[in-house]
Amino acid sequence: MASVSMTINGKQVSGEVEGRTLLVEFLREHQRLTGTHVGCDTTQCGACTIHMNGEAVKSCTMLAVQAEGADVSTIEGLANGDELHPMQEAFREHHGLQCGFCTPGMIMSATALAKRNPSPSEDDVRHWLEGNLCRCTGYHNIVKAVMAGARAMNA
Amino acid sequence: MPRDDGIGASVRRKEDFRFVTGQGSYTDDLNRHGQTYAAFVRSPHAHATLNSVNTSAAAAMDGVVAIFTGQDLLDAEVNGLPCGWQVHSKDGEPMVEPAHPALAQGKVRHVGDAVAVVIAETLSQARAAAEAVAVDYGMLPAVGNMTAAKAGKAQIFEEAPNNQCYDWEIGDEAEIDAAMAKATHVVELPLVNNRLIANPIEPRVAIGDYDTATGEHTLFTTSQNPHVIRLLMGAFVLGLPEHKLRVVAPDVGGGFGTKIFHYAEEAIVTWAAAKVRRPIKWTSDRSEAFMSDAHGRDHETVAKLGLDADGKFLALKVQTDANMGAYLSTFAPAVPTYLYATLLAGQYTTPLVYANVRAWFTNTVPVDAYRGAGRPEATYVIEQIVEEAARQIGMDPADLRAKNFISPDAVPYQTPVALEYDSGNYAGTLEMAKKAINYDGFAARQAASKAAGKLRGIGFSAYIEACGIAPSAVVGSLGARAGLYEVANVRVHPTGSVTMHTGTHSHGQGHETTFAQVVAERLGVPIENVDVVHGDTNNIPFGMGTYGSRSLAVGGSALAKALDKVEAKAKKIAAHLMEASDTDVEFKDGQFTIAGTDKSVSFGDVALTAYVPHNFPHDELEPGLEEQAFYDPANFTFPAGCHIAEVEIDPETGTVTLANFVAADDFGNIVNPMIVEGQVHGGIAQGVGQALLEGCVYDEDGQLVTGSYMDYAMPRADNLPNFTVDTQVTPCPHNPLGVKGCGEAGAIAAPAAVMNAVTGAMRAAGVTKPIDMPATPSEVWAALHAS
Ligand code: FES
Ligand code: FES
């Protein structure tokens, strides 16, 4: 067992984990932050996307101990109480989700894009989301939502 | 003024706040107190005898609570998994229906077939111990595909000497052959409908729990139909009565059919939780999903269309082989028969249709319904052969279709293959789609592509589907072992807010919003005051769940019937309050009025009176305001439409780019256009995936070649364009909302549209032999360079 500590959504947390515990397991099982999802075992689907030190990463592809000292944010940390983050609001407004399972990963990935590119084109968005699978929406409304959300974030 | 939260409004979804904030509650998000974890030992071989399963080393490992094998299930009299639909062969014999043990007994029959389950304190302990279970397999030759099944490469079941499950037909073969002999043109086409894996992004999860105090068993599961699971598992597998078995399907992360079926893992965690007296959680990982979720499609077909000199269709003859996999999954036998061949008239007046369908066992994962289930396969056959016919006789494919359409004046229209279409305007959607894609401009676009060294093609798919499945008496006569009605309960609370319970289930379709819109519209209450509850057999009276685009058509109709009853009773209460006759009471926008007077009471007043019945017609009515309805439809519904795809092919690389895709659909009345569009988008993406990307591949020995997202190409954002979707409305004449269903249309229509565009583009380069799906760059390149 190893001890690990990090900041998650602005809160300092620490815990005892096995060396092989994945970051996503630490988030879901140890911290009970179940908004971050697991959709595959080959780093393909992006359902587990979070931010670490401001960058979008797939939390199924990292060990918890690798996040030692890191600043982590998850989908649970995005809204301000009842007030949705502009990207969350855009997904709701543009029907960018159906079953909602890919959604936390999509939104975390999208906010990372919007920080780099305040006004992404349709192509930019489709290209950026290449690592996030959605089986429900056909991406059409996700793309709309991300473009609108990015503009709103940077307004 | 229409209300902004009623029928016809694109209301933003009530469920979205929890989903976008990460507060959805999916099955894997639940943990039960004292929970243990299950890991399955799965066969790495496609076909083998189980000589021995030795669990002793594994049982001694850290944290192991229990290990169960097929023998343990046999000893405990746990039955196999039932099949919900019985098909009869053309000679009258029932299909071969071999046992499907929840854990293999004697033999394994596909890669992934479960041999044992290990239950341990932690997931890693369960997995480690599962690796330590020693299984001695006696290798047998394996049947990896239908060709090998037919050739008798190995015999999978004693009771199926030639690996055949059934040999079924519809129509009169002699009559068809006679008509074909008289046809001016006969077009023949061999077609493969590629095997697919549904791949909802949420993998399957099952948690079994047992309450020693009450004797109640609970199963939390990723299911589209919790009551169906309770019925199948309780009555057939475990012998548990309904009042001691609760099945909960909380938020479900996509289903697409593959979460309809009753799976072994559900029965095992439920049964074993009572054995070990601890909750047991099983979470599939994706690799496990590839070899244990039911697959879809997998048909091989030869179709023949006879036409007269004017291009009128005279006869369609179809011979299909359908792969059932290693066992019969819940609805598998119905998919290539009653959900497929009955649709082969399509939108056309073809007077004679004959289909012979043979179903085969193979050493592959069971195949069952996947989005569209049978209807995409039927549409693919019809729309490919019609397009091919247009090319061979030199007619515009749109004109050939229009010439053969069933006219709107001809409905109700009895097809030669059992169904009676009740509404539709096929020329309407064809024209709408042609306009949307600017069909007239295609030649110029094709020329521009050519100038740039590219090949351009356009392809139509004019589909019809039978949804809202369907009158119980009819499906019963066709072999269904269940009824297919739906149930709704409307509970008006004392202050006028409403909770509605539905037996359908939402796993992305937005029922919490759509059903609430219907309630809001009908009762005149704001949508915020309406909650929709589904997914728990302890809360919902009964229900058959969500599949076959049935939720609004059948479940919404049950809701409308329950609302009728609420309104009727509320009118009586209102009449009492206004001292009038209930026949004089009008109800609109949440107000009860008497015409010609200024008397009025609000819905809220009536609700309160129902529960605080001081001034109440006690001799006529009971207090309270809660009503329930079971609705069994009079017919299927028949959504239909026309999708058109335009593709560009780079002959240098074989890459197919979907340049444009338009959909013109007729779903009858629409409650929430935003949600309907979303359903169409998602269906198109899956259909395009089938046409261009996806294909589940087994090798000759039954090894799964495409066992992860690395090998199975899921559509990604950059594979797809934006879609143009529009609708025409011809209401369904036989259900109270006039709705038809929209969930499967895209997956049904898109494959044929895309492939017709691909083969059209390739024909311009001299390739006349159509290629099979998926039209991957290597396939396209090879075909182009072979010519
Ligand atoms: S869970 Fe699929 S990429 Fe992380
Ligand atoms: S909304 Fe269901 S997977 Fe994206």
C-alpha cells in the first residue's frame, strides 16, 4: 500500500492505495466521485477524462500514485452549486447528451479544448473529440454544444 | 398559445442536470453495504468439452468467499436461460431449442462462455482467483461461421445434428417462382449483413443482494426492461416469486437492444448473493463485453427481384441464413423471421414476396436484437436490390422507387407478408429528402469531384419499419411467449403535483421529459411539477420495457389512457364543487369550467379536494386521484421515410468520406422535436458505422478477432458529418397520441443509403459488383483496383 495525496476539485485529499490502483478507481471507489466513468480497458473511449494540472487526461490510464501532489478536477467540480458551468449548460441546451454516460468525459475534454481554442470550428471539435466515444448522439449535437460552450466560456 | 413545456415543444431535458454534473446514478455507481465482487472464468476456446474444473487452489486464495461452477448450479436446480420466442420451421416442427446453462455444463460453446464465478472481498482478489481456477478443456473442432455450420464442421448440440435451429418460410414459393419466370427483368443480388456489437459505452453491471430478514432478493442491473428480467429470471431460472424479487435498472448508459436480454451474470449474482449472504457486484470490462454481450445482425442473403417491362415490381424472393450464435438469446429467433421477413414489402406494392430463413448455431456469442432488429436487414435487402435494379434497367433510382410506392390512398394496405400498414406518404418523404440534398445538383457535384480526381456517389434508402411492437394476441400467435402491452400509472398528489410511473425504461431516450410533457399538456400543470419514474419493479405496477421504438407508441398511449381516467374523475369532482353535471364540465389549461357561466375551479383545487374530501361526492367516488392503465395496441406502428447519403471516394486510398446525409422521416405526431432529432442522429451514426466502419470478425476456429476498441472500429466524431434531418407528419391512426416511434429509423435506413452511394460511386469507375459492409478503405481500394 502507498499513501497518496492530491487536490481534487479544490479540496486536499489523501488515501491509502495499492501500487496498481488506477486514478479512476481512486476517484470512483475511494473518493466516491462516480461522475467519472469507465467505458473501456484500452484507453479508447474517454469516459474517464478528467483534468490534471489543467490538462485533459484519461484517468483510466494513470495510476493513482502518479497523481501525487497534482491538482485534479472532475465533472463534480465544474458547476457552481445549481449554476451550471457554461459547457455543461451548452450540452443541456443543445441536447448534447442522451444516456449521459460519455458526457462527463466529453465535457471535461471540451473544456480543455475551449481553454486552448476559444472559438473552435466544427472540424477542430470533431478532431479534438477523436478520443471520446459516444454511442448515442452521433456527435452532431455534441459538436454544436462544444462550439457554443467554448464561445460562452470565453465570452 | 401553445405552452412551452407541452406536446410539440423542444423542452430541454429534465434529466440533464444530473448527467452534466456527474450525478447520474448508473449501476456501477452503486455500492451495497458489505459488498463482495464477482469475476467470471471464461472459456478461451470456441468449442471444447469441460473435462474438469478444479477450484481448490483458487478457493484457498486471499479474500475468496465462494466459487461456483456449472455443476453447482445443476445441483442447486438453477435452470438455464429461457428463450422468449418460439419459431416453427416450415414443416411445422418447433425450432431446436437447446439448454443454455448460466454456467457451462459439460461443454463450452463460444469464446467467453462462462465456466465458473469467483466471489471475493475485492475485485482484484476475485480476478486473481479466477485466473487460478484450473479448467481442463478437451478441444473440439469449432464452427466459426455459417458456412462451417452448414458443412457440419462440428456438431454443437446433440439435438441439432446439422447445426440448424429452424428452417422457416413466409409466402408461397411456387407462386413466386411462377411470377419470376414471367418477369421482364430479374435482378439477383447476394448480400451480407455484417455482424455488429452494440457497444453501449456503459458496460453491463449486475449487483445481487439478499435481505435475510425479509427473504427479498434484489438485482440492480443495466437493463432496458426490469420487469421482463424479473419474469424471466424469477419464473424460469431461479424459481423466485415476484413478491420476493425486486429488479432495479437505475440510470442506464445506452442499450441499443443489447440490454434487453436476460444474461447469465444477472441470475448468478442474484442466486449467489443469497448463498453467501452478502451483496455481490459484477462489472463487465469492455473486453468481457465483446465476448458476452449479445451481438447483432449477421445475415447472408440472396435476393431476387422480378420487374415488368415498365419497372413495376412483380415479385421478391429472399433466401437468408441467419447466425444465432452458440445459444438462443432472449428474442433471437424472432429477429430474422417476424421482425425481418414481414418487412420485405418495404414501401412498395410488390404483390408477391417469399422468404426462406434458415437459422444456424455457430461457436460464437449469441446474436439477438440490435437497434432495428430485423428491420435494418430487411431494408438493406430491399433498398440494395431496388437500387441495383434501377442501375440495370437504366432508370433513375428515385423514379423507380416512386413508381412502385404504395400510395397514401391505398392505406390501410395489406402487404403480402402479414402486416397491414395503417398510414404513410412515401412519396412525400422521398421528395423532402431529394430537396434537402439538392438531388438535381448531384451531377454537377459529381463532375466537380471527378475533376478533383475523386469518385462521388449518391444513395437512397426508402425504409419502413414496424414498431410499437405490438398487439399481444398477434405476437402470441407468432410465437412470442410474452404479451407486449404497456402500463402507466398517474399519481396526482394533494397539491397538484404529479408522479407518473411507466413500465418503459429510458437509457438515453429522455422519457423523464417527454412523458412529463404529455402530462403537463393534458393536466395543465407546469412540467417542473411532474416527475416520471421508471426502472424499479417495486415502484412500477408492471411493464415490458423499452425496445422496438415502443416507448411512446405503447407506453405513451398507456399514459394517455391513464390521463383520460384522471381527467374523467377530476371532472366529476369539479362538477361536484361547481354544483353542475360532469357532462357540462370542460377542462383546458388546468381549469375546469362550465360553458356559458363564470364558474371555474383549478386542477390544484380538484387535487386537494380529492385528498381532503370534506366537500366530495362520496356516494359516487372514492377519495384520491390516481389512475392506472394497461394499453395493448391495435396494430404495430409504421414509421417510414427516406434517407439519402452522398459519399466521395478517394481512389488512391479507398477512403470513403460521407459528404452529406439527409433524413426525411415520418414518425407521426412528435412530442419533443429536439429529442426526436437526437434519436435520428444517433441511429444514423450507428447505421453509418455499420456501412463504413464496424464489423465483428471471428476466425475459422471461432476466435474473436475484433475483441476491443482497438480492433472494432466505433464511429468517432471525425468520421461523421453533421446530418440534415426533417420530418413529415402522418399521424398513427390507432393510438391516442398519433405517434409511431423514432428510435431505430436511422440505424434501419442508413446502411443501405450509404452503401448505395458507395456502390454508385464505384460503378462510375467501372466496378459493377457491389461490395459488402463495412466499406473500409482496403475493401474499396481492392475492388477499385481489381477492375
Ligand atoms: S475508460 Fe475508456 S479511455 Fe478511460
Ligand atoms: S450520450 Fe450515451 S454514450 Fe454519449
